[in-house]
Amino acid sequence: MEQPSSSQPASTPGVCLPSSLEQAKAHKLPSSAFYIPDFISEEEERVILDKIANAPKPRWKQLTHRRLQTWPSDLVKNTLIDAPLPQWLEEPVVSRLLSIPLSAPDGDVSIFTASPHHRPNHVLINEYPPGVGIMPHKDGAAYHPVVCTVSLGASLCLNLYRTKDDGTLDPSPAWRILQEPRSLLITRADLYTDYLHGIADIEKDEDLSAETIANWDLLRSRQDFESGSSQRQTRTSLTYRDVLKVSKLGNKLGMFLKR
Ligand SMILES: O=C(O)CCC(=O)C(=O)O
């Protein structure tokens, strides 16, 4: 009987992983973005959404329109207090992320091989009701420049923006990426350092087509978007990153005293 290859987890119904990230490259974007539509199964999505919904109330930080959870904790002065992620954020996402080689000949090199801890150690969970987005921003210097986003519950467009020569934001997106539920989007390198990303505060994503959506060819359900628009529903995202500076518990007191 054929055994699964050592770098790939045994297959899970509803999950379809490429044999390398090369196959998931969004070719219309700089060579620094990848999109995998069936990264987790419907059952895995349901379990993670239940865990988020049942997290203790103080875990939620309520912003004006959006709420978020931070695991294992908020950063203090760009530093993470060393603590593991809960099991439900590790499995299946982290092991799956680490199992996909960047390109076939580099079999053992994953998207986090070059990061300081060789794996994500921090997850932000953002919940977006219809009509709610996030202002264009950069993620800054606290993280290794790789962001892995798992989308849950519903689809929406992430916009990528350039800055103009005078340093101000060019308000028309340079690219739009449509993120379906259960998909994984990886952005890194120049997309992390040189461009801003944001989500428009709209009820409906419009003008969806092969010409306007950078990952159109990689979508799971293009037929759902062929009318050109998609009504928003509540979409939750998990953004996995490697925080560069990690403080061991023994140093925690010193760090707080210096604040
Ligand atoms: O929810 C998303 O896909 C984007 C989240 C985001 O912009 C961030 O965490 O910095």
C-alpha cells in the first residue's frame, strides 16, 4: 500500500494541499503570494469557529466596529511573552503550513524555514461583520515578514495598496485578492514591506472578475462570483505570524519594570 510522503500529512476529506507552494502562486501578484482554497475542511472550520465563540469573554478586544482575539497574548513593546499557542490553533493549521515545501526540489524548506522560530508563534483572530473592514496598514517590524491568513465563515476581498511618491496612500488598490472560507493566503517579502493591506467597509464586494481579482484562477468556487458581486457575511480570519522578539517568563518582570 502506498504511504503518504513524509512531508505531507495523511489526507483529510475536503482538504487539498499542493505538493509545493509553487503550484499555489498567485501569478498576477509579485512573486510573494500564495493561495490555497481548500486548506482546511468544513469540519475543521466548524471546530475552530466553535473554539473562538467559546473563548472566555475577556479574550475579545472590542474595537468600534470589529472585535479581535490575540493568542497567546498581546505584544508588549513588540515582544511576545513565551507561551505556546492553544492546540486548536496549532492543529491542523501549523503542521499543515510547515508540511508544504516552498518548491518541489527544496523538499524540506517551508514558508517558515527562514523565520527565527521556524514556525508561527502568534495568531490574531479578527471578526468582520458585513460592512466592516480594516484600514489600509502595514504590519510593522515586530514580525518576520510572512503572514499566513486562514479565512473562516465567508468570503471577502483583501486590497493591496501602493504609496505614492510623496509617501501618501494611493487610494485605488493595486491588487484585490478574494479570500474564500477555509482558504489560506500567504503574503510575504515585498508585499509585506512595501505595500499596505486593508479591507473595505462594504456590504458587498463588487466588480469581481478574472481581470480584477489577482487570484481568480486559484479560486475554489469561481462560479459563485461570476455574477460579479458577492454579498458579505460574517468572516473571521486567523493571521499566523512569527514574532521576532520572544521573552522567556523569567525575564517578564524585568520587561514590565522597564516600561
Ligand atoms: O483579516 C485579514 O485578512 C487581515 C487582517 C490584518 O490586516 C491584520 O491582522 O493585520
